[in-house]
Amino acid sequence: MWEKPNPLLIAGSPRPLRVAYLIDVANCSDILLDCIFAEAYGRWGGRRTLIIPTKPDAIDPRYTKWLEYHDPDIICSFVLLQDSLVAHIHERYCPTHLIYHDPTGLTESDGLHSRLELPIQGLCSLSIVPALLTRSIGFGGRISNLRIIDKFYDGSESPFIQENFGFLSKSYQPIVPRFHTDLFGTLTLISKDALQNTFLGKTPRSDYLTDERCILEELGKPSEILPLSIASDLFAPYLATDYSEWSEGFNLFVGDSLDDRILFWNQHHRQEEQWIGAISALRVPTSRLTDPEFIGLIKTIIRQRGKRTSRGAPDVTIRSCSLSQADLDRVAQSMRSSDFLSAISCVHHDSHAACIPPFNYEPQYRYRISHTEVRSHEVLEFRENHAYVPPTLPWHMREAPPPEGLRAGNWMVNLRIDRLHDHCRFANVRHEWDLPRRLRLEKAFKVNWQDGGPGRYEQEVTRVIRSGQLSLPRSQDQRSVSITIPEDVDAFLTALCVREEWLPFHRNRRDQPTKRDRYAYAELSDKGRYLIAILEHFDQIPEAFDAFMNGFWRDILIGLGAVPVEKNPELRSEFLTTLRKRLSRRQGALEFRTDDEFDRLAREAIRFGRIVGKMDRLVDHTTLHGDWVKLVEKELQEKGPVSEEDKAHYLDPKRLDRSIQHLCRQKVLFQGREWQCRQCYNRNWVSIDDMQGVLECQVCKQKQSAPVSGDWQFRPNGFILEAYREHGIEAAIWTLWQLSERARSSFYFAPSIKLWESYPENQDGPTVEVDALAVVDGDVYLCEAKSSPGLDKFQREQLVAAAQRIRPNVLLIACMEPSTSNLKGVVADLKSQLGPDIHVELIEFNRDALGDATMLPA
């Protein structure tokens, strides 16, 4: 009996909401980028928002892998995407929302008064302020006079400060600084007229400055100023790609082109392990390069707050896409002075894609070494199929809960959920739910949002993150959320017939697709029910695999009739010999010319069918032991010299007896005796459970004493033999066993399923039938299990049709016999028809790969 970790656990890990913006570089205004920057600065984790150049029919291919690893929860597109690209994005990246924003209103000056609104409001970036005030981190001591940069509502502007540091009123409502004067004050940019106007309300803890240079001077001092650009990245994880020159020292971007601005923004994703309060990059417009006072202020800020290199100095790299190398050298020369000792280098970049990581290895999200304690998770126990989402809070909200005005918004919770029906082959390890993206099994997880309502419709969503875990939004004021976990088969059936896989891309457009072409109805086939019934003889699926895929027991079952009659070569030879004898044609071709010859063929076929029905289906213990000893000795000989002690251990008959008892307990074998009635000669079977001193014939009812000599006999389960012989179940079991051996963290499956493209109102036959569907570590496998190496034209067409609708990662063709050149040609043809998105794999049965006789299941 297998022992699994108990109880079942569900673990939740909080993280920031992740967002990506899709823009058309050829039709993107500076105002649009300003709005994106302002939205990101107001959201916790927003500084790590990715901007992706996109066309209506394709994402810039240089960014696809970065977008995949970034793993955004929300993708906002300012490009009207084609339906095919919408489906591709949902299949590959699985966002909760892929939503279209019309950029038309953001190309005029009045667009500045509007804020970008996400379908799920992210947690405020200022929610980190209370936790920041409780510790002496980043500013040399405990903060006593925290200030945030803001601008007054009189129309005062500073594009440089807005882009590089952020304005409070651009990302938040103007009332925020008035309600939280106990936490922070502001450095507020204001016009002279507004400053002198006593009728305009001023905040007591605000310092009002009429020139942006005054704010830059304050930033160049060791003052307790928290720019929103830093607040939006504080206590948040980052995607660790590789530590490169982008993360070494300080980056100064010069230039006004769209490439310059996108490069400046996206390069922040390459910044790793910077200390709290450090500024890693600034962008300077070309018009300000000739202003020596402004450049002096920038150099002061770099000296005070610039990110240091590993050597301790804030070395500067000047970068640009729009300025030539010669122009950059002149800028560097103008910055060099006796009071600025930082090393300065220059790099010209061809495009905004210069900062894309190489991805030499698979990156992971991690927290800065300086505050690793912010990584947190909560664990709850659950029973059966109902679990509550753990009440997880980001570290900074648990450390110092923010007031109501600063705790609005959502973070995301990644869920690790133990599988109730565990198929892990290790006794002390339990698999988790690792969900795929191509087949939306997460739609079968029923989430009970107790705060549900029309206003929360777009926030009551789930998604599958890149690691295969389920993720959903949470907020501090939200009540408990529970999840009903589906059965494996129900999850597959739901995903195959789901009505809606994603929310509409264009909210105001009707009749747009919200799913791929799937199926209208699905149900288990007879073959699928047979497979489930066979596997349910065991407590765990791995136990069933160990028994049926053990080389010794497989040979025994086949010998007892667990093989289609037509695959019995001895029976075929005997039938042909008898037929030749009856037709008097000992040699030459067998031809049937007359009705009498056809009648002879029919009668012999029926007679041999009757013979098959009466074939001996028993095996005694002596035969089992003899066959087992031969196999063990052969395997020990192949392994090399073995000591007599080890040989005695492997040949211990108790090992075989324990395995026989195990299969009898699981009702794969039945222990008993066969005896023949002396009166009517009928062969009777009596099991060990029904054994008595006096036996009664099942035909003539004649009674006689039970035999006292002879050996115990074992009869296989007739249901299992029928499933193997008539339904080809062994090919499916072998295929699933092969996939289970590949799994590291998760394996589950659905057996043979019948699928209809339209609802079968008149009980019409299915459109297609698949042998099995399996998920191995998040990848979907569509399995075609063959007992013979052949696929006719109709079967190939069925496979292609099923693969195009199910969209598996792998179409697996498993063959129980050596593949022929014809079958390999069919596989090549399937690859050409399905394209690169679906991998086609052929595996052949290997007798040597089965479990050896020295390790019998018990």
C-alpha cells in the first residue's frame, strides 16, 4: 500500500499584478507613453511593466520570448489586433485580460487629463510607505520626513521629472496627499501665480517650489525623497535574466525618439540587486544637453543617488538610438569635469530592442538579496475537492498595514494545489496541479467569489501562469474565496467543450471570437470506460502501471489470452494448416472459387472461434515459479557477476508469492482450483474463498470430496482479458505509463473520449474519437495508441482534425509493434500538416523497458 503525504495542502504566494502594453511604434505618440508611465508609477510593481512593439498581425518577434517570461496578467493593446493574433496570445501567454484601448483620445492635449484604467486595479505603489517608515533601510536611518514629488493642479509641467520620477497627481487622485499627511509630505511644483493665490488650497506638509530645478536640487541632496518610480518597484520581485552591463552602474539615455523612450523604459527590467532609493537610469531630452546648469544638476543627482558598480563608483554609460556615436562622445566630453569623477562611456544602439535579454537560461522571478524576507506564502489544509484560497498578504502590507486610501487595488496570488488523485510514482511525494495553457482546464476550477457582483465581473478571473499554477487577484478588503477542484476526466471534458476561453478583446465589438474552435459535446467511449475500470482495481495509478507493465506479469497475462486472437501466430498457423487439409491443398495459394469452399472457410473459422473460447485460462503456482526463476537468472546473468548471497535474495520465492498475493488482492488474479467432474467430465472452478470439503459440479450437481493433492491455480480476471483482447487496452496503458515516467511534478489524463463538433441530438456517431489525453508537467499530449503499425487515410484525417481543435503540445503516436517505413512516412506527413506549433512524436514498444522480474510489484 502506498503512503502519500497527508493532509492535502494549498499554498498561496502573493506578488504584484504584472502588465504589458502593446504599441504600434509607427503610430505612437509621446502622450501615450506619458500615460503608460504614469499608470505604471502608481501601481506596486509597475516599474517592471513591459512595452512591446506590435503590429495588427504579429508581435515583434524579438520580444515574444521576453513577453513569455515576463508572464503578464493583463495585456493592454493600443493596436487593433487580428482575431488570429488574439487567439495566439491567449494560447501562449494566457492573460486574464487582453483588452483593446483606442489610442485616438490620447493623441491630443486633452488626453493628458485621462488616466489609463486597467480591468483589474493594481495595488497602490504608495502602499509600501508604512512599511518603509518602520525600518532603517535605504536612506541611512529611519525616515522622519518622507516626501514625494508632486505638481499642483494649476497646469505646471515638467516633462523631465514626470518621465523619470513621476508626479503624484498624474498617478493618483489629487486628494491623496491631503489625507495622508501623517505619512508623507510632498515637493510640489507650482506656478508663481498659484503660489501667491491664497484662495487655492495648499497642503500643510507640502513644500511648494516654482521651478523644476529646485526639485532637482533637492534630489541631489541626501534628503528623504521617494520618487514614485522607486516606490513602484520597492519590495517587488524582478525577473532575473542575467547580470550584464545593463545592470552595472548608471545609464543615461539622451535623445527624443520613440526608440530612445522605449529603450529607457524597458531597460529597467535588466536592473538587478540595486539598493533601496538608488536611481539606475535617467533620460535627458536633446534640447537640455546645451544647458550647463541642468547638466550640473543631473551630475549631482548621479553622485548622490546613482546606482553604484561592483567597485562602488557610479560609472555612467551614455546610450542613445537617435544620436550617433560621435554625438554621444561630445556629450560625454561635456560631462567630464574635475568635480565629476565617474567613468563615462558611450554606446549607440540601433533600436529599442537593444536591451532584450539573450535568455541563455530560463529566468525566474526573485527578490533582492537585501530584503529576501519579503518573500512570503500561506498554506492551508483541505479535504476532498474543496479548498479555501489562503489569506495571503504582500510582506509590506503585513509588516505595516497601510491606511484605507493606500491599500486599494489588487495583487495576484499564485496557488500550488495538491492533487487529490495523485499519480506520482514515488511513495513519499505528491504531485500538484500543473495546468496547461493550450487546453483551458482551469475553467473547470469553480471559484466562489463571496464579494461577487456586477462591478467585480472583470476582477473575478483566473489564469495559468508560466509555471502551470493557478493565479487569481486578491485585495485586502475581499472576503474569503473558495475553489472546487474538478475530477480529472471532468476537467478534460469541460476544457474540450468550454463555451468561452477569454473575455472579448474589443469590448465594444460584437461577434468577436472568445475561444478557439473546440467541440460541442464529449463523453467517455467504451474503451475509456474499460481503461478506467481496469486501473481502478488498484488504489493508485502507479500501482496499476507497475503491475501491468512488469515484464514477467505482462508475459503471463498474454499467455493467458490477454492478446487479440488474430495476433496469436500459433493459432493462425494451425488454422491455415487445417484449412489446407480440408480443401486438399497442401501447397500453393489458397483460393476460394465455389460456394462449398466458402462454406468450408466459414465453418472452420467458427470452429476455431469456439476453440479459442475453450482455451485454458489457468496457470499453476509451479509454472509461475519456474518461469519467474528463468527470467531472474537471465537478468542476473546480463547484469554481470552476482554474489551467492545476492542471488539467493533475488531468487527468494517469497518475492514471487508476495506479488501473487498483491495481484489477487487487487482481483487481477483469482486463486483457486480447477477440478473435473467424474460423472459429466465438466471442468469446474472453485475459488479459495468458496473452497469447501465437498465440491458440487456446476452442470450435473454431482458432489465429490475436494482434492487434497496438486498445486494452487490462478485464473485471470475475465474483464481484464476482454479489455486487453477486444479493446486494445494494453496499448493505452503502455502509452500512459510512458508519459508518467516523464513527469517531474504533475501527470494526469483522461482515457478514450468521443467528440462531437455539433450536439448529437439524434444520437449520431461522434466526429472523432481520441485514445487518450494527458498533461505532463503542463504540456498537453494527444495520444493515438496503436496495437499494429498502421494508420489509414481516414485515421490520419481524424488525427489531424482532432489535433487542430484540441491544440496539444504533442501528438503522440504509440505503436506496440516495430514501426514500418510506411508509419514513419505517415508521421512525417502529419508533421507537415500540423506545422511547428504541434510536435509529432512516434514511440515504439520496447520489451526491455518493462519492469524486470527481479522487482515484482507487491
